[in-house]
Amino acid sequence: MTIRPRRSFLYVPGSNPRALAKSRTLPCDGLILDLEDSVAPEAKEAARATVVAALAEGGFAPREVLVRVNARGTEWFGADVSALARAGADGLVLPKVESPEDVLAAATLLAGPGAPPGLPLWLTIETPRGVLACGVLAGAHPAVAGLLAGTSDLAKELRARHVPGREPLLYALSAIVLAARAHGLWVLDGVHLALDDESGFAASIVRG
């Protein structure tokens, strides 16, 4: 088993070749190359091809590289998972996971086009249904490697504001941590949105 530090992850828009190139030089432990929220619908297919090409080119090591695909139920989900199955990513991030069927659908697609055995799946918990089901989701398939807290979308779904102590999200964050620990999984905190608030960033890390 490869032991990796997972102190810091950076989301990188899959539709931005310059950002992908720069990410190879940044001092973070992991990258999440994104095909979902940061990519406009009309750019989804081009972004997929760009990410596959970037993975083939390589140069990301020693950073762990995950790819966030589009959610099950969207028109891009199947093509995303199939294209990334053997592209060389260290794992796939599934967004808006709410049911075991969301996990099993990805695992089934991965088994088809020749993905490496046990390609890890990371589940983003970012809806009320996802939070309430996260204990079941964490054990939905042996390929599940970790849970991610999707704090931006979750705050929106809860009609909550982003506040320094993140009080509106504490129940959800604790539930995600409990589910991950109960199943021996990794868990990653949500993003810090205020890029110019360094002290707030530090406080968020401590609370996390």
C-alpha cells in the first residue's frame, strides 16, 4: 500500500490547460482535476479530452491526482468514468453522491473498460440526503477510499451562510467524519473560499 500525505488538495479546472500545467509545479499533496462545477456545459467534452491528455503526459508526481467527474444522472457521467478508467488517475471523485446506486454505477462502468483493479472512488457529500446516508455510502463498495465534504453546495442546500466558525455545517461535517472513521476511510474537508483571508484559512484548518 502506498502511504501518501493528504494535507492539502487543490481543485484545478479541467478546461484550463494553463492551470493544469501550473498545477505540476505547486507545493500541494494532491490535485483534483475537475470536470464538474468549474467547467461550463458546452466545454465538458473538450475538458474531458484535455484531462485525459494531461494525465497521459504526466509530470504530476509526487502529487496524488484525482479527477472529479460529472454526477450520475448527467449526460456526461458515463463517458467521464469510462474515459478516466484507464487514463492514469489515482482515483475518481464522484460528486453529489446520495445513494449506494450512485457508487455502484461508477464501479460497474470502471469494471468494463479495463480500469486498474481497485481504482479508488472518493465520494463527495454535499447534499442533505448525502449527509443522512453517508454511513451507508461509506460502505457501499470496496473501491470507496474516502469522503469529501462539499461545503459550498451543502451550505447552499441548507440555505445557510458561510460564517467563520462554520456552525451551520458542524453536524454535517461531524457526520461525514464519523462515517469515514467507522469504515476506515480518509476524509477531506471542504474548500476555503476567502482567498485573501489567511488568518481565517488557518483557523479553518485548525477546526478541520
